Amino acid sequence: MNILLSPDSFKGTLTSSEVCDIIESALRNRIPDCNVIKLPAADGGEGLCSSFANFIDGEWISAESKDPFGLSLRAEYYMLKSSAAVIETASCAGLPLAGDRADPTVTTTAGVGMLIRDAVNRGAKRIVLGLGGSATNDGGCGAAAAAGIKFYDKSGKSFVPVGRTLKDIASIDYSGLDSALSGVSISAMCDVDNPLLGETGAANVFGPQKGANVAMIARLDAGLKHLAEVSGKAKLASMPSAGAAGGMGFGMMAFFNCPLQMGIDGLLDIIDFESILAGADLVLTGEGRIDPQSMRGKTVIGVARRASKCGVPTICLLYTSDAADDLIGV
């Protein structure tokens, strides 16, 4: 029996590679002669770089960055031999880095912009940016500021907007964007397809898990709406995935002219998933939590859709809340 394992990480618990190893061990205890193919996956959040590193030659780069609160941090990204850099927003602006101080009104994506510039300075001609797992709600303004874009308040003072100060943006000067980026192709891989604003937008859907209360959510949503308007690119707010990573999906489109795609689809395309799937009798996928968001572009639905098209059944696995070693098929 040929069994393909392609889970995402179980956030805060296990990496996707560790999940593969656990499932393989359990399978071999029960089906000793099965053939197991391990394909650790990611949909744009934590583990995206590792997923590329599992299949494509390259090197890990450690670079100066900033954490969600703007403090100095060393973060890693993966540089492919083809001069493409894979960067995770979560590596420097991720929710785990915020810990018990999580507060999307004050966190920043500035570190992401620093990593982008570092990769370009090292010769990257293409940037693949994963937008999942952020602790932020700044609409990507931090990353844009780190790349040279200027934001001004009504008094003409420049500042780097965060969630609570998006409302203070009076004007934006795009002319300072690092010219080195002009010849670089940037694409963003998203783990959700939510728009920027409203009930299904960044603040309302993801704000609570980042530490926002009801009052904060209303202010964050209003701030993102103001950003969309003052940027002159409000039409992008309704685009699928504009709300990814606290509105960074919108910011990547507005500030970097960057196309968005569902992260799992991008990964599966790059590694030619269908050819790996050929001959498989069963696919096992999974992630730490299955909820309505899982159906909007997460790894489990992306893998299941590809397998279904090829006529291969898929089982989704997750942990119970009671015991970390108790896997349940859903």
C-alpha cells in the first residue's frame, strides 16, 4: 500500500516534518509493509521555508530583522540556488514571537521588509513571501516603510504605522521604495482568502486570535479602511487574500505590486504534487485545528482537492484537545 503523508504543522506543537514522522511510525506498527512517502507541507505560514528546503536545493540565510514589537531579531529565510528567496512573515512577525504580549494594535511587519531587502542585496531575483501566522494588523505598512516607502501624518511628520495608528496616515510617498526591488519578482503565498475589511476581513476574523478585544477590532477595521482609502488603491481591499496576515495581503499588492496566490497551491505546483501523487493509494493530511478557515485555502483542503482530482482518497488528521498522542481521523 502506497501512502502519501502531506500534513501542515500543528501550530505551537509540531512541525510538519515531525507530524510526518509520527504518522509514519504509527503506520509501520500496523501496516509494516506499507510504502510511505513523506511530503511535509505549508500553506504560507510557519514551515514554508522548510517545505521548500525538503525538495529544492538552497541554503539557509540568517539576517538582521525586527520582531513584532520592533526589537532587533535574527531571522532565517531560504535562498534557492535559482536565486529565489523564500521568506516567512511568521519568522519575524509571527504570533508565537508575541507570546503573552500579543496585541495587534502595536505590532509591526517591519522585519519582513528588512528580510526582503537583505535577500535582494544578496542577489535574489525572485521573492516568495509566505503571509501566514502573523501577529500583526498593520496592513503591511511596516514592511513597506522598511523598504523605503514614507508615511506622513497631518502635520507632515513621517512615522511607521501600526494597527492603532493607521488612522493617522495623511499621505503616502511611494518614491522612496528601494530601487533594487524594481527588477525583482515578488509573489505572496497566502493561507486564507479573506478580503481586507468587514465581517470576513482581517480584523474581525483574525484579530481575536492575535489578542484584540471587541473595541480593538472595530478600530483596527476602521484603520485598515482608512489605509485603503488614503493609499488610493481601495479597490484592492475586496480582492481575495487582501486580509491575509493582518492586511499584509493588501499591502503587498498596494506597495509592492505583488500578486497573491493560495500558498498551498503555489507549493504543490512548484514541487509537481501530481507526479508525487501518482501511484498513491491513500493521502493523509492534517493540521492542528480544523475549522471554517480550513476550507478557505489551508493545507488540508488544498491537498484534498488535488488528491480528489486524481481519484485518491484523503484522510485528515488532527490532535484532540485532551491528549497530544491521540490522533483522530476526520
